Amino acid sequence: MNTNPILLYTSLPADVTAFSTTRHGGCSQGAYASLNCTSYTGDITEHVRRNQKILCGALPQHPRELVIPYQTHGTDALIIDITYLQASEEERQIMLQGIDALITCEPDICLCISTADCIPILLYDKQHRTVAAIHAGWRGTVSRIVLHTLEHMRALYGTDGRNVTAVIGPGISLPAFEVGEEVYEAFREQGFPMEYISEWNPATHKHHIDLWAANRMQLQDFGVPSEQVETAGICTYNQYEDFFSARRMGIRSGRILSGIMMKEKIAHP
């Protein structure tokens, strides 16, 4: 069993930190045990605060702050800029409602996404020094949230796929993600190649969907080279002892926190 509090991703440059939390090393109990860093699913607030401090202490770069949105399986993105950073706590909470993707060019700000079977995707644009964190459940995936976020980055900063490094973090795998016909049809109607992202299980008469592949396709459609996409390859449903899984543990349980941030770029004389 893995007992590390965080999983660090290695495909990014040294001045960019990208991670996903595991279930280990925190103080939460029961279905939140032990390193739940998200307050939206019913955990004790003080436990969440303590776990966030443990997380920050375990990271190679200490963040100025963690930005954690209230996700709703949509495609809306929030830019974390001076407007957000100067807003009051109450104003920030309003801004974070219904947000499933975060984008920033601000250093030392850790953009975070909460998942427990959904797919966390972290992006870094090396040319424009911009990062993004995306929550892609099946609804976000079928609505192409990854492609929407990258297009938002292109409109704001000029992001080009050739300069993007991406991480696909722990989430439910194709063998574990059995779906009803309405989910299968939603992907088919949106033009996804079903022969590539789905399998039929003759024993159960159910389809299975590959969310990793469906999101990887969106990265490729934007021009991100396949060798610049790191996939954790961790199935949360099968590895629920190390990573939270809502399908295994119920909705009122802990969440994986996946985050990305940049260090302040040092100007050389």
C-alpha cells in the first residue's frame, strides 16, 4: 500500500509543481480518512484545515494559497487574477460557485480540483507561463471541458497546443466505469468515436467508457503532442484504499485534491 500523502508528477519542469493527494497522512476519519482536503462533502471543517496544512507542508513548493472551486459538472472556467486575489472571502466564495476549471498566470497560486472517480487534468503552457486545473467527470468530458479550457487559454494568452504539457490524474478506469445507455448515447451523439473510447461487456450487457481516452483525445484535438501528456494510470475504483472513490464509498466521503502551481520566475541580469 502507498502511504505517501501526495503523488507528484514528473513530466513538468522543476519550477512547476503538480500533484494529487492520496488518502494517507491526514487526520480525517471514517469515509474521509485520512487526508481529505475538500470541505464540500461534509467533513469536519477543522480536519480539512489541518489536512490542507499537511498538504502544503508536503509540497516541494509552499503555495501562497490553495484555490478550490465548488464544482457542478459544468464547463465554466474562472481566471484567478488580481480581481479574484483582491476580493473578499465572501466575494471569492461567490466567484468559485459552479466552476469546474481554473486558469492563472499568477505564480505561487495553487489551482486545485476535487475528484473521487472523476478525472483531474492539469495543464501548463510553457510559452505563456500559464497553468490550469480541470474537473472532468463524464458530463464535463462529454461537453469537452478540456477543449473549452484550452480554447479559453488561447483566447486569453495565445496558448498553442505544442507548448502545453498535460497530466491526467487518478480517476475511474474503463474496466470499472460501467454506464447506462443514456451515458453511452450522450457520448455517441456528441461525436466521440465509440469504438475507441468504449467497450461492451457481454456478461452484464453494459457499456464501459474510457474517460482517460476521451480526455486525451481533446488534448490531441488541440494539438498537444501525445508525448507531452502524462497519464497517472491509477484507477480510483480499484485502488480505493489509496485514493478516494465515490462509487466505492458514497458521495459523502473524501476527495482527492489535484493541483498545479508555478514558482515566481527569476529574472537574470
